[in-house]
Amino acid sequence: MENKSEFSREEILKMSGQFGMVIDNLLTKVKVLIEKNKTLNDENHNLKESVNELNNKITDLKLQLNKINSDTLFKDKEISDLKNLLLKAENNNTNIRDKEFVKSRLKELISRIDVHLEQFEDNEHEYES
């Protein structure tokens, strides 16, 4: 018996055409995959750049936040100092008001004493006469 390992010319041409179509189909799929890979690589690169830009912005914002926090602490200290100064000034004003009151009261008392002394002297003169 003869082994049927031989193909006819027509079958070889038909298989050759099918093989060519399969190869073309595979090449098309490979080209599509290569294009997708290129697109994904470009997108990945763009995303990495975006991440770097965002990290730089975050760093800048952190620096601004630190500066704002420092400024806030400085302003808080300044406000505290001004409050203390105001309290001291109010105490001094109270002392000044108290001093003015005391001075006024002392003048009034001295005046009364003078009046009493004058009356006493007048009364003495009247008793002497």
C-alpha cells in the first residue's frame, strides 16, 4: 500500500494560500499589538510625567504650608505680645487713673485740712480777742 503522505499540487497550492492568509492575519494582529504597546508606553510615560509634576506641586504646597504655619505662629506670638502690652497698658491706665484719683483725693483732703486750719486759726483769734 502506498503511504498517502504525498499531496497533490492543488492541495499544496490551497494549503499555501491558507498559510499565507494565516501569516497575514498573524502579522496584522502583531502590528495591532505593537501599536497598542507603543500607545500604552506613551501613556505610561505621560502618566509618569504627570506624577512627577504632581509631586513637585505637592512639595511646593508643603513649603507654602510650612511658611504659612511659621507666619501664623509669628502672628500668634505678635498677637499675644500685643494682648500682654494692652493688659499692661490697661493696668498702667488703671494705676494712672488710681493715681489721678489719689492725687485728686489728696488735694481735696489737703484743702479740707487747710479750711479746718483756717477755721481753727480764726477761732483762736476770736478766742484771743
